[in-house]
Amino acid sequence: MADLRPMFRRWQKAHPNFLTSKVLNIEQGDDEWIVELSEGKGILNDKLYVVTVLHYEGKGIFSIFSEEERNQAFNSKQKAETYFKKIVEEF
């Protein structure tokens, strides 16, 4: 499978998460999976880090993995990075 990360970056710029729009890391799993670590500010203006798993649907479109428990939010960057590495290994 080709490297989907450049295509994901373009897609993400057009479809940013309004809370965590700053992408810190992107890794590609097997086949057509992307794992993203992003940061931003929560509703109470506190630091927020989110790990999101996305699937490449084709034609430049990505969708969030439906198993919501895999997508997690953290107040700690260290915990988010640890979880990010764990999820990348699973995909």
C-alpha cells in the first residue's frame, strides 16, 4: 500500500477537528489505516490530546474508525503518546 500520510494531511487541512486541529503525529497501519495524534484545547480551555483511528475510503476520503473506544482523549501528552504507540502497533 502506498504512503497515505501526505494525502491524509491534505484531507485533514480541509476537515480539521475544531478542538484538536494541530496534528502532532501520523502513522500508517497495515493496509488503509491511519492513526493520528493531535492537540488542542478543550471546552474549558485546557490542553487536550486526541488519538484517532481513520480508514481510507478511497478518492482522498478518510472516515473515523467506528469502534469509538479506540479513539481516545487525554489531558496528558505523555499518556496520549503512549496510547498512540499502542494503537499503531495494533493496526
